[in-house]
Amino acid sequence: MTRMLKSFALAAMLATATAVPATAQDVSLTLYYPVAVGGPLTQVVDGLIADFRAENPDVAVNAIYAGNYDDTRVRALSAISSGEPAQLSVLFSIDVYELIEQDLIVAFDDVVGDDAEAKAWLESFYPALLANSEVDGKIWGIPFQRSTIVQYHNKEKFAAAGLDPENPPSTWDELVAAAKALTTDGTWGVQIPSTGYPYWLFQAFAIQNGVELMDGDGKQTFFTDPAAIEALQFWRNLAAEHKVSPEGTIEWGTLRQAFVEGQAAIIWHTTGNLTAVRQEAGFDFGVSPLPANARPGSPTGGGNFYLFKSATEAEQKAAVRLIRFLTDPERAAAWSIATGYVGVSPASYETEALKAYAQEFPQAVVARDQLENAVAEFSTYETGRVREALSNAVQSVLTGQSEAEAALTEAQATAERLLQPYR
């Protein structure tokens, strides 16, 4: 892994040192991208861009790290509105409805046209990862830094508590029982983040309890389904009733560190943190699918590449070349190894690099295997405001300010008001 990161960094430095200045015939691309997990991912991106530049000297690429997903969306769209160049960006996969509604992006089908090879590429990704990309029969986003939520557990703490380190919880009842055995004065049995992306973690609970929170066309939500209310109450009860998780909110950004420092025996977090956990944890840890109640499952998550409509035809075609380069099986495999994100295509897991890595580190394929039971991440029209209403409801319940039914009823009323014009 260290050699891989060093090679990416070296490639970036060499490309910077030897890059040929752009000519009038060259195409220049500006790519905005986020980082929402741990690790030196900007170095990895720089290395990948340097590799592309070496093979495509006619395409200059300015890759700009722009913060988290929300920061990146604001910065990219602000650049477009102010006339600055921005041809493509990695944004939330769930931003697709909003981006289409604002007429900001172009469908990849429209750019690749009748190119048979390019059309085959569009169909090469895992269907679960394309679920947030397909709207009205077209593909608007290409999977890149994609994830599922996975369960991490500290094997040493399991053994110390008399639990089987190779048998993590696979049901809600088992989760509660294990967390009770694992909770000590210095360690919480389980911690699940409720800042950053509370709607996402709640969606996982809802799926596991057998309910989808939205329909397939982004126009209906089902927050008041009894199974959804029950799911949120179960999450609340981990702290309020079972006393195996801390009261209040649990920070997304610091939970990985809490786990590697031994403050939590079990956490739920993105697989995009897998490599960082591996590098930082001074103990043996396991990774497993999320536990089930009515069914197993996790929402997918993470970011897709989008093409901005304001780009010229030449820029859009060059951007597709770049995206195809970054998502080809070998580079998707390298990206997965360097980060923990899911390899976005079945072909990436057939590469020698990822097969060897999975043999050495089986935790690397858990998120991939969970795609079989994964569903599209929560996304609707007016997605920002609908998502905010849901996240506020979740946090209100987890902090003891509201009851689950009342909070979700209020969030559903907000969603109804916002989505009614689209029906």
C-alpha cells in the first residue's frame, strides 16, 4: 500500500515537472472533487490524473479538492454560475434529481452517442451503483468513489468479552447482546454516527426493518411507515434503553478515530474508511455486512462523476475520456485498494491486483458482496431540503428531544409539501 501511494505521488510530481504547456488545440478540464473519508486521497487523485495526462497530453486537467460533498457542490456550481470553467465534478450520487432539475448536467448516453464501446462501458458498472444514476432511461452519473455502510468490530475486545471474534452480530438482537457484553467503563459496545449523514444511517436501519424510505422516481417518501418509526426507535434505544451507545449525537468525522483508539468496540461506517482503519488500528479488526432484522441491507453511498451542460462538445468528450480512464478495471482496482471504496465494476475484482489484495485482506470485499442486498441511497427531487428534514428528525429523536413517530410525521409533512409539485 505504501509503495502504491508513493508511486501515485511520484507520478504526480513527474507529470508536474514534465507537462507540456497547453496549445490552442488542447482541451482543458477543471474537475472538482470531495474527500469525505480518512487518508491521503488527494495524493492518490493527483497520481491518477498524472497517469491520464501522460497518456493524453492533449487534455490538461486541473483537479481541485473542494472539501466534503456539500462544499464541492457549492464550489462547482458557483464556478459555473460565475462563468469560471468547470466541465466535470464528483458530487453525491443522490444529487442527480437536483442537477437535472437545474439543467446543469448532460446524460452520458447523449455524449457517447452510438459508440458501441462507450455504450458497453456505461453498462459495465454494478447495477446497485447505477441505481442512483438512471433517470428517465438515461445514465447521468458514473460511479467513482462509491460505498456501502459496513460494520467494523474490534476482535481483541470481542475475545476479552468472551465473544467469538470471527462471529460479529448479524441480527439486531445479536447486536444488542454483543454490545451489552462489550460495553465497559472505557468502551461503548456500539457507536453509529448521527452527524454528517444521519439520513443515510437511518436509511440502513429502515432497510433492515423491511421498508424503503422513497419510491423509485424521487417523488414519494414513506417516513411514517410503521417499520420506519420502529427502526428509528430501535436506534434511539441503543442509548436510551440498552445503554450500549452514548447519549446525544455521535460525530461522523471522529468516529473512525474513536474506533482505532478503542473507545468503541463496534461501529457502522463507510467502507471508504477501510484502508485508513487498516493503517491506523493497532489491533485485529473485522468487517462484516450490517446486521439484519426483517432483511439484510445497506444503502449505497458516495460520489459519481457528472458532466456539466455548460462544457463544449469537445470538453464533454475529453471529460468522458478522463472518466473512462479513471474507472477502467485496473484503476478502479487501484482506487479501491488505496481507499476502501467499492471497485465499481465486476471487472475490477477480476484484476490480478484486487484478487491478490482480497486474498491477503478479505475485509476488502465485504462492501462489494453487500451490493447484492443494497438499495439506492435516499434521493428525491428537492433532495437537499427533504434530506435536511429527515436528518433533523433523526437527530431530534436520538438526542431525546422528540418521539420517533412525531418527528418522522413532521418530516413526512415537509416532504409532502416539497414533492407535491413533481407528481
